[in-house]
Amino acid sequence: MEKDLERSFLETLARALVSLPFDLKILLEAVSDPDLDHGAREVAAAAVVYIIAPRDGNVEPYIRHSEDVLILRLALRQILSDGGEGAPAFQDRFAEDLSRLGGELELLGRACGKDLVAWLDSRWGILRKAVYARKKIPLFVDDEEVGTLLYDEGLKFGTNYPISEKTLEGRLKQAQPILDHLQRKWAQDKKKITPH
């Protein structure tokens, strides 16, 4: 990866990692937005569950959450494109945050490779089958009480989130460890879906 691209990637990633709990609130708002199409709200719920569910316990938080940064942006892009009539109003509501979305995805795609980003973006079918707190994804959209549970869990995630500008200091020096982690997950996923 050329130096300029790597520097831009690491700067964007650092900013996105620090703001992940705040950006997660946009997804939580999408889950409960009755003006968005049901499918788009399910994508939002699936992304929230994926981000807040514990996984990769032995991986440095900034590496583990770099995948979440991508998933969150891919989810937002999908919500805006598949959200139906309510999508423009949703976009206006979060205009400041969403204005960077296209540029960030473009940059992350160039740094990680289009194929890897396409793989992450192809996983919505699997992510929408997830179960969190013994609840299936559609329930977070259909049942207001269950939706509130997800909202509270999202806020709790933000409170306990281990990354700040201070904890990131001196950590994000190279893109390679992050790319290696994502490539490893992609390789594991390919093994799962091999034809019988």
C-alpha cells in the first residue's frame, strides 16, 4: 500500500474508531425509525448486534473494532439506499455524520481492497440471522420493548468501549495488522461456505 493511502487510511480509521459508540447511535435510531423500510431497519439491528456482541476476545480492541467501523458504514450505506421513502429524512437528520460516508467507504475500500469490502457487504443475510439476548433480529424492529433493550445494550457498549484518542496513541502505526485480521476472517468465512 502506498504511503499516502496508508496514512489517510490510518487517520480515517483512528477517527472512526474513536467515534464508533457515537456512530452506533445513528444505527440505533435507524432500528427504531418507523419511516424506514423494515429490511433497512433489520440491517441496522443486525449491524448493532454484530458490533456490540463480544467476539475475537484475544485480539487487540483497535484491530477487532476496525471491522465494526466498516460494517457500520456499509450498514448506513444500505439503509440510505434501501430505506424507502423515509431514507431522505433520515439522511437529513444525520446529515453532518453521513456527509463523510461516501468518501470514507471509498478510502477504506481502496485500502482494504474492493473484494474484502464486497465480502463484508455480502454478509447481511448471515448477520440478519443472528440471535442476541435470545432474540432474533426482526424482533428488535417489530417489538418496541425489545428494541429498547437493544438501545440500552448499545449505550452500555458505548460506556464500556475501550478505545479513546488516548488509548489509540501510538497504536495505529501500520495498516497491515488490521488488513491481516480482516483477511483471516474472510479466509475463515470462505471455509465455512465451501460446497459439499
